[in-house]
Amino acid sequence: MKSPLRILLLEDDAHDAELVRELLEADHLACEVVRAQTRAEFLGALESGGIDLILADYQLPSFDGLSALKLALSERPDVPFIFVSGTLGEEVAIEALKIGATDYVLKTRLSRLVPSVQRALREARDRAERKNAEEALRRSEMYLAEAQRVSRTGSFGWNFSSGEIYWSEETYRIFECEPTIKPTVQLVIDRAHPDDRMHLRQIIDRAATERREFAAEHRLMMDNGSVKHVRIVAHPSTEGDPEGVVFVGAVIDITERKRAEEERERLLELEADLARMNRVSMMGELAASLAHEIKQPMAAAAINADACTRWLRSEPPGVAEAREAAAAVAAAVMRAAAIIDRVSSLYRRGAPERELVDVNEIIRGLTVLLGDRANRSSISIRAELTPGLPRTTADRVQLQQVLMNLMLNGIEAMQDTGGELTVASKRSEDGQLLISVSDLGHGISIDEAKRIFEAFFTTKPKGTGMGLSICRRIISSHGGSIWASPNTGRGATFQFTLPPT
Ligand SMILES: Nc1ncnc2c1ncn2[C@@H]1O[C@H](COP(=O)(O)OP(=O)(O)O)[C@@H](O)[C@H]1O
Ligand SMILES: [Mg+2]
């Protein structure tokens, strides 16, 4: 059920008031009449609100209709106001309508009251609806403009029959044009980067002839010489102009995205460079170990070769001894070759290769290779390897790189003090391969522990800060994880997991 009409009736004559009410009710207008006789009563009723309609006499003992009208217009401009009076002269009536009264009804012709009230209410309702619609439209336009701004997406319409182009505020902003300028196809092309103009022209021409949707990315050249990247998408639409085809589309400023992409690419390249450098500096370390490792079998080979020659020269030649010495030469050379083999696997470059890898074997190899480097700093390397561990599918060279980074870090942490580096392998409780590298060095603070895996984080004067970030990348690409923790005593422990095969 509709709630009853609330009518504010300014009327001093009780009889007339009753008459008005009866008239309205006779026409089935459910209404609730609030009667006022003075200014104070009238204002009070206005202020308490909820009034749908005002009916007012023109002359009252202590108040007058025209003042009431002005008051109503300032307080409740939307509420229809109808004069109901016996004394309203034509001039006054016209004056009242001019000021803003909705209508007037003479008490001598009260039959007009109901139609007048109904018309006033209808009009008020239409006005309210229009206002709501306008408000909704205004709001949605505001949201749209705001959304366009935050997403850096402008919109446009291009009418083929009239040639007219519409730009949204954001489109103007992207093209950096004054909103008073009329957009044209030429302007769009002039704004494009000189190198992109031809291409853009082709795209626009094709769109115009084929009237098919299109998308393009090109650069804009701004007045100050700066360059923007935009993406344009549009499709033909018959909405908004039933006569002709309108291209409706969006211009998206993708400059920042492009820049971020370029930045990321540069960082990746830099990272790759540093990873290569990291490998190269590791190779330097290895070359030193290698030289040392190989010296010993080479010396043995030389001594034995010498002995062999001497046995052969002696009279009679000591053939059996010479044979033995020659065999010793061969054995020493084989040993040297084995060492070189082990190292040369580290030099291999190229695409990562996955194969079945025994982590214990890698650890053993590195223990030997870094043994000399560790010795020079009075550091011993201990391997605590669990026998019979399952193998893992991995890139051997990359795993060597991880272990070498961790072991070299451990050695560097004990550089000045000496100590012991422990490398251990086992199976974790959840079945993963778990490898740990522990040192007795200066250790890591809680604060550092959070940041050491970040690229470029280093506390060393000649550090690159890439070692651990490379380790993390390699381990996670193998489906494992890596973490660091301070030891309860001295030093730090680095651990990583790998999935078993
Ligand atoms: N075993 C360790 N003991 C103490 N600090 C370490 C250890 N390993 C790494 N760090 C810390 O982590 C930092 C980053 O290591 P890393 O990424 O290998 O780069 P870099 O060795 O070039 O500094 C080191 O500078 C050091 O501060
Ligand atoms: Mg390092």
C-alpha cells in the first residue's frame, strides 16, 4: 500500500481546511493533512520534512501566502506549492507563478483542486525521477572518468559518416592535448612517433575501409620530446548512431608497463652476466686447486719416467724395473686426467641438462677440489654423507655451482680464523634429499638472514652478492628450497632440499 500523501495546509479557516480535506478524500487520495496557521507552525512543518505537497491560502491573519511560498522555495524547493485562495487577483497569481508556485486554485472553483494536485504530484515525481537519473548518470560518469584515470585508459568514438571524433578526458590527457582542441585522424597521426606514423596510418586506413575491429601498439612523441607507448583497441558499433558506423575504442597508456618490462629484461641480463662472472671467479679458484692437484701426479710421472729411462740405459737393462716405472707413469697420468675430467665438467656451458645425479658424488668431488683452497686458510673440510641415498634429477653443473657457492661462502666466513667446514647429506623426515653446509665462521645475524638471498646483498668488499641468489634460483628451479640459519655455537648452516627420484 502506498503511504498516504502528506499535505501541508496553510489555512486559518477551519471550515475551508475541512472542505479541502473532504475534496481530496472524495477522490480517493489517501492523505494526511498537517495544518499550519502561523509562520512558526508552517516553518516547523517544513523543517520536520516528509511533506509531499503544500496548499496555501493567500491571506492569513498573521502570515501571508507569498512569504510562505518564498520560505518553502528556500527550504523545500522540490515540494509543489499550490495557492488555494478566495482573494487571489490575476496579477498576484501571475506574480506567484513567476516566483515559483506550481499552480493556483480559487476557492470559488474548488473542482479544479484535485486535478491540479494530481498534476503537481505527477510533475514532482517526474522531476524527482529525472533528477535521480541525472544524478546516477553524473555519478557513473564520474566513476568512469576516475577509472579511466587510474587505469590510464582513455576512450574514443569515431563516426565514419560525419568524420567526427570524440575523446574522453583521459584520452586528451594521454595525447597531452588541450580539451578545446577538436580531435582528428591527422592529429592522432601527428602525435605518433615519426617512425610509427606510416604503420599507424595503414592500420587506420584499413580499419576505415574494412570497418573491422583492430588493435595496435605504437609510440607517441610528446611536445617535450618524451616518448609514450600506447595500445589502441577499437571495434565498429552501431550504437549511438543508427545511421552510420562508429568506431568505439580505448587508448591505453602502457608506457610504465613497457618500462617495467625493459627493466626486468635488463635485470635478467645483468643477473645472467653476474651468474657467468660468478662461475668465472669460481673457475679461478678451481684453476688454482687444479694446478696444485695436478702437480703431484705430474711430479710422480716425471720421476718415474726418469727412472724408466735410467733402467733402460743400464747394462744390462733392468727391463722389469723399467716396465714397473712405465706403469707408474701411466697411473700418475691417469690420475691427473681424472682430476682434469672432474674439473672440466664444471666448465661445460650451454642449456641446462637434466640427468640422474648422485649428490654424494658431487660433494665428494668438490671436497677434493676445494681442499687446497681450504687448507690455505687452515680450514678442513669434512663430509658426512649418508650412503645409499636416492639420486635426483638435476643439472649437474648447476648443482655443483650451488654447492661450490655455499662451500666458498663458508670458507670465506672462516678466512681469518680457520675452522671446519662440514658438508652433510641425508634424507629429511618428509623424504626429501637434505644437504647442509655448516661453518664455524662469523655467522649471520637474524637481520642478515632475511636478506642474504637477495641479489646484490653482500657484506664483502669484493663480493657480488649474487652467489646465494643464484643458489636459490637453481634450487627452486629443481623443485627444492634453500634456507640459512645461525648455529647455536659459532657460524652458520645453509641447507637445501632436492626431490629424490
Ligand atoms: N657462511 C656464511 N656465513 C656468514 N655470512 C654468510 C655466509 N654465506 C653468506 N653470507 C652472507 O651473505 C652475503 C651474500 O652472500 P653471496 O650471495 O654468496 O654473495 P657474496 O659472497 O658475493 O657476498 C655475504 O656477503 C655474507 O654477508
Ligand atoms: Mg658468495
